[in-house]
Amino acid sequence: MKGVLLFGSSHHLGKNSFYTFFKQFILIPAKSGLYGFAAFFTALIFAKGIINIMGVTDYYIINSDDVLFSSLGFVLVFLAKIVKNIMRGTDS
């Protein structure tokens, strides 16, 4: 007689749990939102650097308005990822 070893899989044990919901609709979109924030912030810093190099402005400064504008990237990507997860469902 052969021995059989069974190991519990977290994928099967908690398929419809709160963790799956939290992961699909909070953690993954938040991670993607941080990428969106970083992309907007990097583009903003690069654009301000080019403008400064061309001599349009005399100083190079990043202020709180730039961070707030970059948070728009977080919000847009976060919402896009949530909508994508809603349309696809939690069957991943």
C-alpha cells in the first residue's frame, strides 16, 4: 500500500476569505497605484529638470503641489486596477 501525503493549500483553504478580497481589491491595486505615483513623480521631476536646463526658470524646486499632482497617478492607477478586478472577478 502506498502512502499518500496531503498538504493544505492556502489557495484552496481560503478561496472566498476576507484575505482574498483584501488582496484583490486593496493590496494589488495599492501596489499598482504606487507604481503610478512613481511614474507621475518621475515624469514631473524629469520635466522640471529639462525646463531648468533650457533656462526657462532660474531655480529647481519640488514642492508639495508636485507631490499632490503625482498622487493623481496613484488614484488613477488604483481605480483602474480595482475596475479591472471587478470586471474580471476574484477567480484569479
